[in-house]
Amino acid sequence: MKKTIILILLLVLSLSLFGQKNLLLLYKKSEQYGEFMFKYHIIPILEKYNIKYELKNVEEMNYYRIDNKKYFGVISWYYSPEIKDSHLYLRQLANFIENGGFFFFFNNLGVTSDIREINNLLDKIGIHYMYGYKELENYQINYNKDFFLTEPSTQIKRPVEKYRVFESEDKILMQFETSNDDYPMIILTKNGGAAIFNSFTDVKGNIIINIEKILLNFINQKVGNKGKVLIIKTKYDNEQFLSYQNNLYKMFDYAKINYDVLNVEDFYNFSYFDLIPYKTIIWNTDAKYVKTKTIERYINNGGSFILSTDIYNTPWSTNIKEDNINISKILFSKKLFPVGNDEKGTIINRDFNISFNISLDNKYQILVYLENENAKVPAIWYKKVNKGYIGYIYPDIILKSVRGLILQSVLEMQDISIAGLLNSFIFYIDDFPLPSYNIERLEINGKKVTDDEYYYDIWWPSIKKFAKKYNIKYTFVTPLSYNGSSIPPFEFTEFFISKNNNPYKAMREIDKSDFELGLHGYNHNSLTKDKWANAENIKLSLRAAKEFISKIIGHDIIISSYVAPNNLIDEFGVKNLLEGIPTIRTIGTIYQSESNLSEYVIRNNYTLIIPRSTYGYYPLTRLYSTTINTLANFGTFQHFIHPDDAFAKDRNPENLTWDEMYNNLETFYNTIKSKFPWLRNQTASEAYPYFFDYLTQKVKYNYDENNLTVIVPNSSLFPKYFMVKSKKNIRKITGGKIIHYYRENNLFILEMDRNIMNIEFMSGESNEK
């Protein structure tokens, strides 16, 4: 009860402040000029659009009060270039722009100061000051007619100074041109701009530019210009919501989508202008949701607002019918991703109970249903509202096992969206080469077959044939023993039991191929503290294994890939593994676990955890659903098989023959190859630098009307890949190219070959129905 009261009080306080940031108008009282111009040309426009403002005399103002918490923008209108403490004024304005504000000045910057201080501010706007005052007599005017009320005149002398405009997104609205040089005079940038000297008036002093249009560029900006996501939560959220939020964080991290996290009370203190960088807002908390004018404006101007909370805490609460439904599966629409495990899309089998049903009209696009044999309940939906979208995600399905499809659902709720793609899959073969014991394990065509005969005469030739057919480079990880020992001596008797020395023949063959040979341990003991009481024995066993492999293949081996036996390893094991074999760069674990070693993360600054996402040969519905999860999240999956799968009861519960299992594998890879021809196969060591680069490099996005710019560091590994979901067609790309297009999913796969890629989309409304 106490928690609820506190939340309500915070909400009431927050709502009273929501959206109250002002526009700061600065003039010099000693001139009176600027005050007059504001009152006649700026303030009426602000009042027309209900924009709050403060008109201040800069000569009496404490510059430290130019603060982003109070103001969303600053406009100054000065004539004289004198102001006290000009360096402090310039520094404070520069900080203001850095923190998301804008600054536009009319006539003159209003200061005399060190040029470095001036350009410290102007560079953040996209302008650079070069001095060079003069008066022009013979010149031409180049101007943007859309921003002018009347045509400028060249029949007067024009005072000019030299500025350079250097950001690609900046607009030069007016420029004076001579045979020797050009002088930008009215400049509009995403962070502000300038109307220099009296370039914006005619000979009689009348305003000739459309000030309203310039102001609307700042006060009515389309949201999402940085492509970011804002996740709303509270400090009181329960364990369930903390789990949902963690899945969202990981999902966006993997997809290279920048996001911020904000508490509800802080969110309700945000103005519309604070929301402009965010393309999507996700309300992922059970805190009371209250719609505001600012949220409405955010959606109307292109934002996607997604509620993922109790259904009764949403605008659809009146559509709810109380019920008691036992759900047996979650169905994700085939619209979301190019491949599924069912003709309708992707089915995830999951049993749980819900207490509601809901009816939605045909204005809504329903992406996910909760189903059983008799019922079908919407779980993710959205609709277009003016330029933006409003949607809902049933929070209980924000699971690790479906992060990729949740991401695709979020991306679908936008006109244009982008996410990163690693573009790499690894095919691991666990437990090979492995000791064989000449024991009869199965019967093929009426003949008893030993493990040695099966592994090396049947399975191994088939696997090589498969690799050739699908152009796959395997990563083999060998366990040299199954003796279970964690104390010396560390010897390898089991590797020689095979009658024909098959294990080390296969090892030599792998060494001479394009395949990779890694390690599954000295034996199949997991490197965990409970299995290895003495840490030194881990190191001794691993070094013995490395030396043994080197002797078999006839040269020193550099082992960079390790897969944890039984998929288990702890921090103790990681530490001693890396001390035992410092060249290890990848550690294979399991994805479907809550362990902190079950995510794609970098440890010790250089070692990559690569969890297994997909395994085995069947059922195909499971293979597809587990592959889709990470493939749809960031363009990767890791498939694991074992040579003993055919006679391992837990991995072959239907007792399929090897031929049947092999045929399943072919069916699966035929789909992967045909649906994702752009997808790269790499060994673990080949994938490592790309993983490392992908997980550590930052990506920036800039949206501007029909253009999307992607910026990555120059040090990135190229090419880089992205998936773009767009309801508009792509007109042109520079710095990259389209390598595949999925029409049914509005999905483009892009390859980027430079550190800046610009994507130009067709203008006009999206094709969203």
C-alpha cells in the first residue's frame, strides 16, 4: 500500500511538471533591438503553437542558468558584439548543445572573444567561423525559396563574414556568391543555426524569411532522429519485470540499437524535445500509465509507443473480457521473419494460464497470438496513429527464447527501422575425434555395429560429404578421454583403444583440412570448482592435452577454441582455462540458461563466450525456432551435433536411424541456404574477430526525413551488415549495398563497406495498411 501511495504522489507531481521546458529568448536591454524583434516576430508564433518561453536580458542573466533541465532551446537576437564574460557564455551554450539543446542566433553572435571559444560553440552547431569581414557589392544570391516570404535583393551593399558549414545534414538557406568565394548567411542545422547580419531583411528592414518555418524546424521536429529506444521502468519493479527488462537490454545490445533506461517519475518530467532522439518508447513496468499531451504529440510526430505492462493498465482495458484460458503455444506471424517452423509463422510451445481475452478492430495489425485448440488471444499488436504507432507486447512473452522475434515485432512498429547483423554462423561438432571402445552400439541393416565402426566408417564420411555439399567449415572440439579424473597423472590410454587408430587418424585429417580443431577438455569433466578441487590440476591437464594433440599432428598446435563439457563452466573454470591455455579466444557454453556465462560476452578483455543456440537433428520445429531466435536478433546461430547422437537416448528419443537424422539435417540446411544465401559460415577462430568487433564497436544512427545515416568507427572490420525493416522502398544507398530483399517481411539486408552509409528512402507515406 505504501509503495502505491508513493507512486501516485510521484505521478501527480511529475504530471504537473511534464513538458514544461521553455524556449529561452535572449536580447540585450542596452540595444532594445532584439526585444522588439522577439515581440513582433517570434513570440506570436510561439503563442500560436502553445510553446512556453522566457524572454531574458542577457546582460543581467546568470549564464549558469542556461540549463537543459529548464530549456529545450535558445534563440538570441543581438546587434552589438559586446557581452561581459563572453567565454563563460559561450562555454555554457556549448554545454547546452552537447546535452541536446539547440541554439540559433539572429544578426550577430553577440560576443567578442577568442576564436577558439567561438568555434567551440559553433562547431557543435555544424558551423565554423573564419573571420574575414567585408562588404560585398557585386554578388549573386543563392537561396531556398521554400523559406522566404519575398525575393532577396542584390541592389544593396552586404556586410559579410566568412563561415564554413560542414555537416552534411545542414541547410544553407541563403548564400552570397562572388567569383572568388561564397558566404553562407542563413544556416539551419539540426542543432541550431544563424541568420547573419541583416541578410534576413530587405532595404526597408522588413523580414523576408519565413521565421515560422524555421521555428517549426525546432519546435515540431519529427521524433527518432537518433534511432534510440527509451525503456521506462520503476525502482519498485518486481522480479518478473526485472527479467523482462534484462531481456530487452540484451536484445537491443545484440541488435546494436542504442537505448536508455528511465524511471517513470523522470519520464513524466521529460518534455517533447527530450523525446526527439527516441524512435521507440517501451513502457515495461506495472506502474500506472497516464496518457499525456506530450506522449500524444510524440506518437503523432512519428514515434512508436509500446506498452508492455498489465493489459488493464493500457488504453485497451475497455476491450478486455475476463476469461480463464490455458495457453499451449505462442504463434508469431510469418510477417515478422523470412523463416518459421510453421506455415503461419513460428510456433513456440509453452503452457501457461491467462485470465483475459481481448477483441481488437481491423485497424490493428496483430503480430502474435496466444493459442490453444479452442482459443486465440492477441498478444502483440499495433496500429498507425498519424505519423507514428502505438502498440502492445504481452510482457510474459518477453523471454530469452524469443528475443529475436520480440525484436522483429518492435522493428515492425515503425516506418523505417534498422538493426545490426553479425552475419556469421558456426557449425560445431562436439566430442570428435573421440575415443571408441569397440563396443556394439546399434544395428544397421541387420548388422551389429561397434561405436568405432559407426563413428569412423559411417558417421565421419557422411559428415565430410555434408560439409562439401553445403560448403561448411566445421569447428571440431575433441575430448581426449572420458576417464573422469581430475588428478594426475593425465594420460591418454583411451585414445588408443580403437583397433585401427581411428581417433588420431581423424585428428590428422582435420588438421590438414579447412576445418578447425579445438578442445573439449583433457576429459569430459566440466571445469567447475566442484569437479576440480585443485586449480593447478586444471592447468596441468590442459597443457598435457595440448602437448598430446601436438604430438599426434606432428607440429605445435595453437588452440583458440574451447567448448565446455556438459555445457558447464564457472568463473573459476574460465580463469584457470585461460591460465592453462592462454591462446583460447572462444568458449562455447549453452544459450538456454540463466548463468552469466550463457550470453555473448567478452571476458578478461579478449575471450569471447559463444553460447550454443541450436543443436541436434530433430525435431525440425525446434531447430528452426532456436535458430530464428538469435538469427533474428543479430544474424548469428551456433549449431552443435555429436557423433554419438544416434544412440544417445536424450538426443534421439524417437530412435531414428542415422539416415533419417542425416536427411533432417539436410532439410534444415537446405532451408538455411535458400532463405539466407548471404549468411556466412565461419569456424570459431574465423568468427572471433568479427564477434569481437561487433560486440565492442559503437554504431550511431541519424534519421532525417527520408534519409538514414549509419556511422561506425573507421577501425571497424568491413564489411558490416544491417537489416532494415522498411514500409518505404529504398531509393539509393551510398557506402553500402542491398544484398537481399524479403518482400513479404519488408526486410532489406545491407552490406556496408565504409564507415558512413547513407540510405535514402522513397518520399511519401509508408505502405502500412
